[in-house]
Amino acid sequence: MRLQLRKDFEEDKQCAVSSALAQAQRDADSARRQTEERCKEEFAEELKKVVQKHKTEISATKKKQWVGRLDGDGDDDDDDDDIYFTCILFLCTYFN
């Protein structure tokens, strides 16, 4: 009788341990998936911010170049070429 009780106890204990380990594994997997999803979302948001900042900086740089070409230094004879280049640069910037 005592041996049977001991055997039943060990089986119940093994079943409880297996169940607890399986639950802990499911919980860990769920937490990992949630963390991965949150990190992906944060990365996507950060990437959007960086891309937008880059576009803004590129646009500002192109505008500076455009205005600089229009202003010119006034001492060269190819002002028509400068204006043509500036218009082309503006159109490329505007349509891209």
C-alpha cells in the first residue's frame, strides 16, 4: 500500500511539474512574441522618423543649392546657364 501511494505521488508530482514547465514555456513564448512585436513597431516608427528627417534635410539642402545658384556671385558670364540649371534642379526636386 505504501509503495502504491509513493508511486501515485511520484506520478502526480511528475505530471504537475510537466504541466508547470509547459505553462512556463507557453508564457515565455507569448512574452517573447509580444516583445518582438513591440520592438518591430518601435523600429518601424523610428525608421519613419529617420526617413522623414532625411527627406527634410535633403529638401533643405536642395533649396539652399537652388537659391545659391539663383543668387550666384555675379561675376561669371553664364548666368543663363545658372538659371537653366537652377530651374532643372527645382523641377527634379519638385517632381521627386
